[in-house]
Amino acid sequence: MSKIVVALGGNALGTTPSEQMDLLEKTAKILVKLISDGHKIVLTHGNGPQIGQIFVAMEYSANGEVKTPLMPFAECGSMSQGYIGYQLQQALQDELERQHIVKNCVTIITQVLVDPNDKAFQNPTKPIGMFYSKEEASKISEEKGYQFVMDAGRGYRRVVPSPMPIDIIEKSVIEQLVDSGTIVIAVGGGGIPVIKTDHIELLEGVEAVIDKDRSSALLAKEINADMLLILTAIDKVYINFNTDNQEALDELTVEEALEYISKGEFAKGSMLPKVEACVDFVKSDPSKLAIITSLEEAGDALKGNVGTRIRGGKK
């Protein structure tokens, strides 16, 4: 039996609440299989589309006829944690009931400490929210000062800072719950980014989105997890990806992963942060294991049959 932090990719979630609930029914079946095999798991997830949609809705309402209060970005992040966590929690509880498994499941609204001097605040890179045409993005940028980038060839999306996570504020309660056998959903969307104010070190939310894989790796270290399992849209990590000579990687040492990173083998917006998160988790303890694979292959990946496995030390 292992303690595993499972990071769900965007393919496990939808862009609307109804679409998401449908997808989570399939996701829950796969996750409950891991639980029925005896593993203790903490689930993390992204929130890029969701937090963007919530903020746009709040902003629209604040500028409309009713004039509701404008909701700060950090509060929008907490809302996304709440509603994604609620749906994931419900899907898991329903599947546990179907399989006659008695387990508690809980969502922890999670804050993650970041450095206010992180250079990411001067260079926004994290896409959030809806896709826009170039003309729509230019108009919004002129009106509101937002920055936009082309994302995956699908259109333009707003970008916000993505600082590095330093500490998981609720790590102790997360560890206590998972060690007691509770299924924990935490660090949603990479966590709500907070800083400590200068004088008395009170926490304060900031406008940013932390990479959920990096936060998941930090959480895995802080709760002494045995394994980090990153679930994405493909079965393995590849070099020369999407070329005639692409090559699947079954196993990687930290040294090999760092060499491929230095050669630019992994795309910045997709596989790079996943591999870096895995390296960060295993590098200080060769007994730890990180796996990158698809949601559908999660069970087989834990048995060593599929996926890319990353360990510290040498082969």
C-alpha cells in the first residue's frame, strides 16, 4: 500500500459544470480502482478554464446594471477549488457507494505560499479562461490591460503570473486526513497563491495561478508521499514528440531528465512542468517514484506496465 499524490490533467475535467460531471464519472471509476487496491490518495487538479470563466462572470456582473462587487482573483480561485472539488468529491462518493466501499472523501480549500518577489509577476505566462480571436483579445487588452497569448493554436487566452510554490499552508491537516484513510482533494488549481505581508506576516491572496504539477510535487514531499502520479492526455513521455522519429521513454533517472530538459525536448506549456515536477519530487530521495501516464492507464502504470517512471539515482 502506497501514499500517492495523483495530479489530474485537464482531460479529466470539462469546460462547463455539466460536461465536467460527465467526465468525472469515468474519472471516478479509475480512481476508485486505485483506492480499492489499498492505496491512500490525495487528488490534485488544474483550474485554468474554470478560474478564468468565474473571473469573467464576476467582472461582467460588477460592470452590469446590478453592479455586484468585483470579486478578487484569489477568491475566484477558491470558488473554482470549491466547485471542482464538490463535483469530484460527489463522483467519488457515488462510485464508492456503487462498489460498496466505505471511505470518507473531503475537499480542502488549499492556500500555497509564493514569493512576492518571484520574477513570474513581471512575466505572466499562465493561460486562463476562454479562447478569443485575435481581434477580441486586442479589444479586451486595450480596454482592461490584460495580456494575451496564442495557446495551442486554438486562439488567444489571457495570461497571468505563475510563481513557484514555496509551502502548502494546509499540509498538516492534509497529511493527517490521508494517513487516517480519508480520500483528500487538495491544492486545486495549484492552490490559492498567497504571500506573507511585510511586517506581521499575515497571509494575503495575489493575482496568479500556480502550476498544479509543481504544487502537487511540493505537496507530495511535504506529506511524505511514496509516489507522485501525474495523469495527462498521453500514455508516456516522448522525445522528438510529434515527429517521424519520436521515441517513448519508459524510465528516466534525474540526470537523464535534466539532460533532455536542457536540450529543449519538452514543451514549456505542457510536458516540461510535469517532468520538472517529477524531478523535484524524486531528486532528494531515490526511494521515491514519479510516474507520468494517461488517466486511462493509471492502474497499469502503478503495476509498472505503462507510463514513464522517474527515479532518483542511476539505473
